[in-house]
Amino acid sequence: MMTIHIKNMVCNRCITAVENVFRNSEIDFVSVNLGWVDISTEISKKQLEKLNENLKKIGFEILEDASQKQIENIKKLILEKVQNLDIDEDFLLSKYLSEKLNKEYSSISKVFSQTENITLEQYFILQKIEKVKELLIYRELTLSQIADKLGYKTVQHLSQQFKKITGFSPSQFQELKEKKRLPIDLI
């Protein structure tokens, strides 16, 4: 069994897109997950290069560097946490990542900051703000419910952070004709 790590996989549509690339490349896979694909047989360097070319055409890329694999894993963990809307008020990103990755937070944070030019905390906040934008557009939850599900202690804290990042209050954002959301893989 061989595992191929893939950059920029952030959702179920990404899994489907990557599955299609593997099928079109005639490479049998055992499973496709966010961030990696397990294949049952070894593939040649030439096949791997061609696969990478095909993945790049649709915004993905094979990861070979260990630190890049770690960065993608960190991003995946943060995205899953935010997308699941299960962040407690007393949630600690440092504790969560340390436990999930079985590593010291200082080393995780250092690798992430050096590679991504943004701190883990800033990245986490940006992901939460993008989720707030999505939820505001859908209008299925109140701002209070959104704050609760994303671990904000108060609606005021969420609103202040939202305005600092976007330049708009949540209500101003809802009134915009053109909603300015970012694809989560570009954050």
C-alpha cells in the first residue's frame, strides 16, 4: 500500500475531483480522503509526474515534503473543526492540535508560521470568519447561534473580529449585493 499526500483538498467535492483524476490516469486507489489517497500498488516516477500534472490542472498538487504534509494536516484539522460548528467557548487551538498531531504546539506553530507566513491563530480566525460569512448568507442561524457554534464568548466579540477582518459589521455584510467570500483553500 502506498499513500500519496495531496495539497488543497478541503471538501467532499475535492475528494470527487481527485478520484476522477486517478480514474482518468488509470491508477487504482483503495481510498481517497481529505489530504491523501491510498493506492494498492507502487507507481513509477513518470506516472507520479503525470498524475501531479493532472492534479495541478484542477488546483491540487502532490506533496513530497514532510513539513508540507504536516501543514496540510494542520489545515485539514482546523477546517474540519470550523466546518463541524462544534467549537466550545473554552476551546484551545493549541491543545486541540497538540493532541491530534501528538506534537508540541510550539513546533507545530513554528513550522506553520514559517511556511504559511501567518500564525495558526490568525489562520483559525480567518477560517471562522469565512464560516460566519457563509452562515450569514444562508440566514438559517442567528448571529447569537453562530457565535455560540464557533466558540465566541459574545456576539460583540464575533462582530468586532468580523469587522476587523472584513471591514463590515455582520449586518452590513448581509446587506451587500455582492458577498465577498474567499475559497477556503486560498486562506
